[in-house]
Amino acid sequence: MAAAQTETMQFLKPAQERVEAALALQKELLETYEQASRDWLARVQTEAALWSDLAKKLVATRSVPEALEAYGECLSAQMKMTAEDGQHLFNDWQRVTQKVTKSLGNGNGWAGRSR
């Protein structure tokens, strides 16, 4: 009976290793997604503040050139933020891809080993 139990445990060990690796990957990805979510929320708040400041500046302007200057500054800041967004998105995607690739290529990954 003990021999059969040992044999069963040996049979199930690779499956258990794959499940543990998949859970570890899932945890790492969740942490990565949570950090990206916090970063994007901060970005949205920054943009909201940018446009709110523009509204305040426009209310305080006394001439069309002054209003156009305020709008131009805001638009310039928005374009810079948009470029940074692209870089952040690329970096976030790269982190996720690296985690998945590392998990699949380490030999203990949830992709498993052929038998």
C-alpha cells in the first residue's frame, strides 16, 4: 500500500510543480498589473489637474493672446505626457512578457516537461 502511495505521489509531482509554477506566475502578473494600475491612475489624476489648471488660467486671462499662450502650454504638456504614456505602456507590456517568458522557459514552468 505504501509503495502504491509513493508511486502515485511520484506520478502527481510534475502536475503539482506545474500548478505551483502557474500560481507563482499568476501572483507575479497580478502584482505587475496592480502596479501598472496605480501608475495609470496617477497619470489620469495628473492629466485632470493639468486641464483643471488650464480652466483656471483661461478664466483669469484678459486677452486672446494670453488665453492662446495658456492653451499652448497645456497642449504642450499634454503631448509630452502622451509620449511618456507610450513609453510606460511599452515598459508595462515588456515586464509582463518577460515574466511569462521566464516562467515558460525555466524548466519548472507550468508549460511542463514532455514525458
